[in-house]
Amino acid sequence: MTMTFRCLTNSREAVVRSSLKLHAVMLMCLALALCFKSVSASTAQALLRTDLQPLKFDDIKTPAGFADIKTPYNDFLFEGFFAFNPAHPRFEGRISSHDLNCAVSKPNALYGTRDNFDVGQTSSFERKPLIRPANTSDTFTLHALKIKPLDAPLGLVTVNLQGYRSAADGPLEWSVDFPAGFHDVLYVQIEDFSKQTWNRLKSVELWADFHHDDVAMDWEFCVDDISVELAIE
């Protein structure tokens, strides 16, 4: 706000008017400052209601190489996933040395596949590995994760992510193609890669599909260092 004042020194009345104007401007600035302080305080209070968590899964004991993920784990549920230590002695000769990079932070990562669900379960829809808050009234933001397909696919493997908000909102979708061969872990920064903020989420599904010629099937993948921010209602 810019205001210009004329100071008429030869008129006492003009000087009084100028003083009153200056006083009024000072009061206006004070009122604006109080309003700004109030808005800032409200924003700060809202930020206190979130909890940014980098999930590394390294505190989970994996004496047999694989282990169930306790429910809940850091306020989240992981359906269709196991914690696993790719460097465990039981996997020697059974897992490629190229896949030891699954555990970005040592010793564990998550192992995911649609085959992790009980094949004896009957359902009208296909189940996919899923992450969601343990409290159904909470939502979360997915910021980043590190992911790769296991082994050396002969053809293309597509890793898919699908985020769900309310029933009224369409899903958020992003995928990445890994060509044949072994791979380094891909650091996915969700907003940069998908050009969308994945917030107010109720759940996120992750799965991998193998494609080669006319063959299509589920594929195993690993994920680690998942950066999530829980919004507590």
C-alpha cells in the first residue's frame, strides 16, 4: 500500500488533518499485521496435524529372510507385502546379486506381488499390494519411494501406482516401464514424476506387470524408503 501526503506547513488545520491521516494509516497497518498473524498461526496449527515419516522397515526382524509386517506398522497397514532381507544367507544362490540393491537402507526392503494374497481366498475383484492408514478416518500424502522389479525380466515390466481418495474422486495413476535385464532402484519423487500432488489419500496400490510378446503376468518387485505424511483427522 502506497500513500502520498502533502504537508501544508502554513496551515495548522492541514497539519492536524495530516496527523490524523498518519494515525489512521498506522492503525490500518496494525490491524493488517494482526490479521496476518492470525492467518499464520492457523497455518502453523494445521501443519502440526501432519506426521512426515520415512518408512525404511529395517527395525523388522527377518531371521528367516522374510517376515510379516506387524499391524499396524507406524500407523499404516501393508497388505500383500512382506519385509525381506535380500542379503539373508537363505537366498544365496536363489536371488541374484543384482537384486541386493532392493534394500536401499539395510537390511530390509518390502517384497510385493499379487501372489502374496492367499490363493484360497475368493473375491469378485483382483487384489493388489496396498498401503493405507490403520485409522480409516486418516488420510496421507505419498511423497516418494524407491522401487524396482526383481530378477532380470526377458521383456517389459511395468510398475504401476494407483492412489485413491474419496469415492467421488477418480484415482491418481502413474506407471514406469523397466526394459529387459537387471535394474538399479528407481527413486520416484511422486509430484515431480506424475505432475500431481498425491495427497488426501485413503490408499495406494502398487503392482508390477510383465509383458513379452503375447505373455502377460504378475511380476515380483521390491520397494524401500517410502516417504509418507499422515494427516490425522
